[in-house]
Amino acid sequence: MKRIGVLTSGGDAPGMNAAVRAVVRKAIYHGVEIYGVFGGYAGLISGNIRKLELGSVGDIIHRGGTFLYSARCEEFKTKEGQGKGIEQLKKHGIEGLVVIGGDGSYMGAKALTEHGFPCVGIPGTIDNDIPGTEFTIGFDTALNTVIDAIDKIRDTASSHDRTFVIEVMGRNAGDIALWAGLAGGAETILIPEDEYDMKEIASRLKKGHERGKKHSIIIVAEGVMSGYEFGKQLKEETDFDTRVTVLGHVQRGGTPTAFDRVLASRLGARAVELLMEGRGGRAVGIEKNQMVDYDIIEALAKKHTVDLNLYKLSKELSI
Ligand code: ADP
């Protein structure tokens, strides 16, 4: 393979830049030309494609977001859109493509692979919800942002004897809520993967209150319900007033952590190796601290599961 492309797609995540940098530098190290596709699949269809040099990715390893820009593109879900994308790739002499993004972006990479164009997917999303990897790029940074917020809220909570509800991202996956809740010492963690019992939560909070606990912190993943809805339901069961914080998009931004930068560098380099070995149609990931790769179609057929042992532990430690 003499020339490859790279794009970022879907929701941005801190560490995507570090992944692009690794793809670019690894390719050039091995004498492969590298082209950046700007603006995700929309940029692919419109031909927003430029050659990248070593210097193009200087000074970005520590920046959140993605300098290649990202986009959502409905047209790419159609055969015509995908055909236009392949035409552009051929026009630029690109023989393989690295796609950095979430499961939607993987669907696009899968479609290209099915049309015979080799793609490798790199998991980039703060949600940690991609099958075929234990961690996705951006998750660790998002977690640290949430923990920082929990710690700050804990300071004010302990001064005021109040119940605080923090709504975090996670429509289908409770990873952010679970890991941040465990690391932040939350009393209750609500994740989309499990049922909740408001009566039981209320009774635990009341007991804590009776034995002199000054405050409670509850983490709700947005996929369960909004933080405000939780506050309303809790008020119906107890007389507790809650203070609700919705963290929203701050969870997407910020300087990537060392973990995310190293993960992104490893995954980016591995993706290039696979394309150079002529192994397209793969999704790279990390398991037990080793690089792994799966058939992208098989990877998508699997389901991401939240770590249930960790969930059990969080319950045991928050009595
Ligand atoms: P994420 O990659 O973060 O999950 P999205 O679900 O929005 O984000 O997907 C990003 C983009 O991937 C979409 O805007 C679309 O261009 C492309 N995509 C999503 N699903 C498909 C599909 N079934 N076929 C082809 N492309 C898709």
C-alpha cells in the first residue's frame, strides 16, 4: 500500500488528535503517503482531502477535539453516498482508509469494506461503548472530567448537607457513570444496563441521613433519565431536596489524559500496520493491555457490555 487516508467521524473525543498523529507519523515512517479527509464522511463525499506531512500533526498531541473535524453525514448511509466516497478515494490514489470514531462510524467503514475498499476502524468515543476493545479513546479523559466535577461538588455538598445528583453522558452504556461513580465515591449509580428501584434508593439515602451522613452524591447516566427527573422521583419518595448538575458537553472536551494519548498512539500505529499488511476490514482495540484486532463486521455484531464485576463492587462499597 503506497497511499492511505485517515478521517475522524461522529462525536469527537479527546485523544482523536493523538490517534491521527500516530497514523500520519507511522505511515510516513514506513514510506507510505498519508492523506487527511476533513469533515468525516461528508468531507469524503465532497473530496475535502489533502496530503498530510510530518509537520501537519505537530503540536496536536495534547489538544482535545479533532483537527480533521468531524461531521454526521446521512448521505453516507446510502449506497450512492458510499459510491461517491470511493470515487474520491480512487481519484486521490488512496488504497486504504483509517476511520476513527464510534459505532456509527464503524458502520461506514464496514460499508466501504463490503464495497471492497479496505478500512480499519479505531475506537474513538468518550462512551466506551465499542465492542472489540476494553477501552475507547477519550473515555479516560471524560472520566477525569467527571471526577473533577464530583470532587468539587463534594466540597460544597459536605458544607451544606444536601443531596446532589450529577447527570453524565451515556445513552446506552453506563461506563462513564459507573467508573466515575466508583472513583468519585458516589452513593448511588444509575446505569442503563440495570433496573433501578426508587424505593430502595430512597430508603438507603434515608438510612444514611439518619446515621449522620452529611450529604449524598448520585450519578445518573442520561440513558436512564435526566438528573431533574431523578430529583423529582426522589422527592416523591422522600422529603429530600436535590441539587442537579448536568455535565453535558464539558465531558467531550479538554486535554487528553496520558492514558488516552498512549492508547491513541498505539491504536493509530496498529491500524497503519494492518493496512500495510494488506489486512483491511479490521477494527483495532486493546484487551489485557495488548493490541487486538477483529473483523469489523464481527466486531459490530458483538455487543459492548459494562463491567458487571465493577458494578457489583460499586454497590458493595457504597453501603
Ligand atoms: P459515532 O461514530 O460517534 O457513533 P454516528 O452514529 O453519528 O457517530 O455516525 C457517524 C457517521 O457515520 C454518520 O453520520 C454516517 O455518516 C456514518 N454512518 C452511520 N451509520 C452508518 C451506516 N449504517 N452506513 C454507513 N454509514 C453510516
